[in-house]
Amino acid sequence: MKTAFAASALAAIGSAAAFVAPSSFAGTALKAAPVATGPLRMAVEDLIGADTETGGIWDPLGFAKDEKSLYKYREAELKHGRVAQLAILGVLAQTFFHLPDPVFAGGARPQEALASLIKERPEAIAQIFLAVGVVELFLLKQDPEKAPGDLGFGIYPDTQEELEELQLKELKNGRLAQVAIVGAFVQEKLTGQGPIEQLLAGHTSPFGDGQGAF
């Protein structure tokens, strides 16, 4: 797998304006930050997408009973969904674009490229962790007085119905992307090929049957 840092970075910039953060305000107030006096509280019945594809609230482990934690759960779900969407885009783009560096050349598999990166570019690993920390703690830090996922920017439609529709789309796309990126990693582990590489090679089997680029 060849890493597509540039493609992921461009995707992050583009998607930052496309994501719609959940909020609890309606009408013309959609374009302004909601006013709150402390951390928001919510019930599972109030969460958009809580009963999607399940025909009702399905919570066999009882996570929804802890309403104090629901805010963090929704914040984490949105964050993971957004990251997964960028990740699956990077996995697909890496077939066509990758860094011109010997570490990623020669069709190196992910674990081989990572081992080479740690050995030959330890400063790159440090830079990645530093950049993630800056983004997480300063640039895109969640304000506890705003709705989970509301980072202070985004696209806000004119009606509450349109906003809720976009919120649900983001949740469903994020959930699908989380499943997709795990599937892509498992499939590449088994076949030695990325999704696009398999399609271009006509290797449609999801198993390691000897046809992959090992």
C-alpha cells in the first residue's frame, strides 16, 4: 500500500467545509452558534440516527442509560466517521498517487512501509503525532457548550428539516466508512492488494488465493 498523504490532506480541507455538525437550533438561528450555559445534556431519543436501520432504539449493552456520556459518544462517533471517510478516500487514491520516497516505492506492503518509515524516518513519525496533537487540542477542539461535532464552521441550511437530513447523511456515511476502511485493511492483508489494485487486476476474490501481489 502506498501512502497518499497529499490526497488525504486535500480531502480534509475539502471535507471540512462539507461536514454539517449536529445542533439543536432551528430556523434562521441555524447560521449562528447556539447559546448555552454549560455542557449539553441529551437523551438517546433526541439523537438523530439513533434508530436508523434498527426500527427503534437498539441498545443491548445499556450505553444509552448513561445520559452524561451520550454527548461524548456522539462526538466520538462523528469524529471517527469523519476520519474514516478521509481514510477510505486515501486508500482508494493511493493506487494513483503516493509520495516520491523510496520508503513507499516498490509496492511495499503496509507493515513493510511502516517498518521502513520508523527505521529510516523516525522524525516523520514524530511530526505526524505532533500535527495530530495540534489539530486535536487546538485547531478542531470540541466546545462543550456546542452540539457534539459542531466545530464552529460548516454548512447550515435554512430549515431544521434540511439540517437534520444532512446530519443523518453524515452519520450514515461515517458509519459506512468505518466498516469500509476496516474491510479494506482486512482484504489487503489477505490478498496483498488494495481495492482498486484488485479491480484493475481482475482479482475479485476477497481471499488470499494466490492471485494477489504478495
